[in-house]
Amino acid sequence: MATELRWALIVISALIIGGLLIHGLWSVRKKENQDTDNPAANKKPAAASQPQREEEPQLDEMSFSAVDEDKESALAQSQSEAAEIPADSAEQQEEAPQEAASQEAAPQDFIILHIEMPEGLTMAGSKLLPCVLSLGFKYSDEGFFNRHVESSGNGPVLFRLVNMYNPGTFDIDNMEQFSTGGVSLFMTLPCEGDSMAAFNMLHSAAKKLADEFGASVLDSSREPLTVNTTRAYVEKVREYTV
């Protein structure tokens, strides 16, 4: 009798517990179904209490990239166009003025007079140096004597005096031991300054040196200078006189 009562209590307890469990599950599912059917109920009314607004840009934060980009675009385009120019063309453009200047400065002709000593005689350097200096010549680093526009040595070179014999230069520190059979005067055409005045100075210097040493003035062919040859030189100089 007691055993049957125990089993009856166990069955009743199990039924009560099962019923409670089923009721709890049914309540949870019902609540979930209600939340699903009305989702707005779960949202907080933040939007209503704190309405959204657009922030005004500050001047220091504003970007002027449109203007900057246009400038950068133009600069990039110009750089690109410059880069597309062939290197040879750029070099030619740079070299063109230099070539023109060098062509203008390049000598096209010469006037040459030789002062030659009689056979067996020479010009002593100790006598030649003061004579050359008295004529307004200045010694150059190249070893020649130059006659400038100004006798002080300033201005462009009008004509030069060189040794008639190799190496054509003078060692000014050893002029006492130096001697030569002749010297040469020459000017390039066109000439800086007044070409005709320069030729007259050259011709006069040649005659003075010849008289000083008892030498002869010769033309470019090493023939005695004649009046006709002198006139031919004058006409040649006039061709380059501006």
C-alpha cells in the first residue's frame, strides 16, 4: 500500500513539473513572437529626443582642392609637355645661340706681316723686349705679346706678335739669353674695334721693328712687302669693317 502511494506521488510531481516547463516555454515564445511583430517597440526614442543636424564647416577646415588641383594639373601638363621635347631639340636650342656667337667670333681671314733679319743675324731678346713694350704690347700667359685696344693692356686684342720660328712663343724670364731670326705680326678678321685703325697700328709697328733691327718687312708669302700688297691688305680689311 505504501509503495503504490509513493509511485502515485512521483507521477503527480512529474506531471506538475512538466506542466510548469511547458507553460514557461509557451510564455517565452509568445513574447518573442510579439517582439518580432512590432520591432519599433524595441527601439529607443533617441532620435526623437536628440534630432540629427548637419555641422557647418569651419573656414580653417574648408578645402580649396579644386583650385589647387587645377594648378597642379596645369603644372603637371606643362612639365609633361616639356618632358616630351626631344633631348636633341633642347640641346640644339641651347647650342644654337652659342654656335651663332662662335661663328661670329671665329676668324675668317688674317693679315700677316713678317719682320725678318738678314741671313746670319738675329734679334737679341734683351733689345727686343723693351722695343716691343714701348710699342704698347703686353706679354700674355700664352707666351705671346698682345696689342690691346688700350696701350695699358685693357680692351680686346687687336693683333699679336709671335716668334717667327718654333715654338712661336717667348720666354719672358729668359729674354737676356734669347735671340731669333725674326718675328711675325698678325691680326684676325673681323677684328674687335676699328679694323682699319688696328691694321694701321700693325703696319706701323712692323716698320718700326724693321728699322730698329735692320730687318725686312715681308708679306704672308714671305716676299718683300710692296705698295700693291699693302693696298690689297687694306681692301681686305675694309671688307670686314662695319
